[in-house]
Amino acid sequence: MGKSRAHRPPGSRLHAALVVEQTLGHVTYGQNLQAVLAGHPLIDPTFILVTYDMPKWAARVPGYSNWTARSGLRARRAVRAQWRHSGIDVMFVHTHVPALLLGRWMRRIPTVLSLDATSEQFDRLGVHYSHDRSNFLVERYKKRAAKWCFERARHIVVWSQWVSDSLVSDYGLDPANITVVGPGVNIELWERNDAGSHDAGLDDAGLDDSVLRVLFVGGDLHRKGAPALMEAARRLRTDASVPPFEVHLVTTGRVDPEPGVIVHDDMKPNSPELRALYHSSHVFCLPTLGDCLPMVLCEAGVVGLAVIATDVGAIREIVVHERTGLLVEPGDVDALEMALRRVLTEPELRERLGSAAQELVRSRFDARANAMRLGEILVEAASRGAST
């Protein structure tokens, strides 16, 4: 147990250190955890947010430019400081990247490790993340290091069954030590209040409701499939049978001006402006080339949008083809054009897919319910003690 436990009155909350990687969709995940666990009756959480930024001097330090090394060292320093300040009864680490250098602390403190993907899965998707495999010896060492890290955890929480399957098949872990707890969205914050109409937020977003809106949210335009979406949209604009529509891109990437394309480059996660844009859209499209479980699909689902996505990673666990959305193969512009044509020209299909997506997200991806479940797992891990 953490060193502070002996000095705390019986029944007081556990000191929990939550180490959360702050890259890509993990930022929103961390925000949702903070919002829910702050009021947990059994846990007193301290969040250690491991940011990606790198000072200029750090680029000159051998090895420090590597994200695994940088995140691991930052996490280790912060955990040590928290341990000295108030002790730690249980630790949560998301993801395995900062966890790889926390071996000493994982032996000392009961640890729950959280994953959105395994190293093996990331390597298979790596070409789309500008990530290349190393030579055989390095890759073998990486796999051994990851397996060692996984085995040091008291329990492993994964975002999807896709990740759970990899832990069992690629690393030989016991399924009994793995629990699927999806990331989710703040249902109360995101869910529309107008019984499904698309007027909510129009005034705030400054949008015209006389046209349909196709929404795309993604920082890496190429990896997230924006070029395919833009090409499919160009083709559909020449078809008189397709009603007028706009493509709204929420991104920090550079986009050349184009008729019918509106770029939003100043949106923040969970912000009122972003939520208003979702609420006033009709279709959500993410034809990503490589992804794990994009949280934007949960956001689209909870507001009842018809979703089009690609069948990569764990996406099919949110977008069930022909039930909660439509799936196409990555890079297949013809299939994407056909899917867009269907949802733009068939309002009944949009309504059916959106309603089913909303139901699925409510039941499986409620951030509050899932964070409370995570809290239960942390309490259980603390009661079992650290690994040996």
C-alpha cells in the first residue's frame, strides 16, 4: 500500500494518482475522468497530465526527443513527488507509453493500466502515424518490455474488445485480468434537448439550416481521411439528385479554400461552440486511414448523427454497419461517395442510424458511468495490494 495509508482515519478516501497521457483524443478522456472522479466517494484523485510538448533544449538531449522516454521520465518525476507529498494508495496509468518507465512504482503501488491500443496494434497501424517498425532485435525488446509492463499491472482496463483480444493473442495475458471500459462522453453535457431536431445551437454557431451539413473532426487531415471526404463531396455536388450540403471541417490542419467547405480551426474539446456545431449537423463522416477508437464517434453518436466511418481499429464497436452507421474500407472513395449519397438523400436512414447510435452510446459509452466503474476497479486493486 501507499505510505500514507497507515496515517489516514478508517473510511477516508484512497489517495489515487492518475497518470494520463495528453496526446490526441487522450486530452478529452482526461477531462472527462477529472470531471467525474473529483466527486467519487471512495477516491481522492490527483491527476498527473503527461503533455507532449518538448522544450527546444530537449531536442539536443540524446533519447529525450523520444516520446516514450520523455513521457516516462515526466510521469516518474511526478509520481515520485506525489508519493513524497501525500503518499499513493493506488495508481492509474493511461497509456502504456508513460508506464514503461514506471516499473519501480508499479511494483510498489497497486496499479491499474489503461490502454487504447497495444504496441503490436500501433505497429500495424504505424504507417498512418508516421511510425515505422525498428529492426528485429529492437522490436523483440519492445514486445518484451510491453509484456513486462502489462504483467506488472494489478489490472488492465482497455477501451475496446479489439485491445483485449490483442493482449490475449499477442502477449498471452489472462482475460480475467482485463476489463473493457470504454472512454465515453459526458452524456449530460453533449446530449441534445430538442427531441432530435437539428436546430439546437444554430444561433450560436451562425449556421444556415437550409442545407445539410456533413461534419468532420480531426487534427491530422490526411490520416483522418479528409482528402477522401473532400473528393467524394466534389463528386456529389455535380449530382442534381443530392440536396444542397456543406462540409464542415473541425481541424487545426491547413485546408485550401473550396466552395461548400467551411473550416473551424479554433474549436476546443467539449466547448459550447463545438457542441453547437455537432447539434446543428446532420451527418458525421470520419473516413480515417488509421485509428483505434476515436472519441469523436461517441460525440457524434450521443447527439444522434448518422455516422460514416472506416472499418479500422475498434471503430466497428461503435459504428455497427447498417445499424448505428455505415462502414467503408479506408481509402475507397467510391464506397464513401455511395455512403454519403445514401445518408444525404434518405432522411429516414439518417434518423434510423442516428437513433440507434444514440442508444448504443448511452448504454456503453457514458463517461460518467464508465468512470465510476473505473473507480470501482481502482478500489479493488488497492485492496489486493501491489504486484510482486
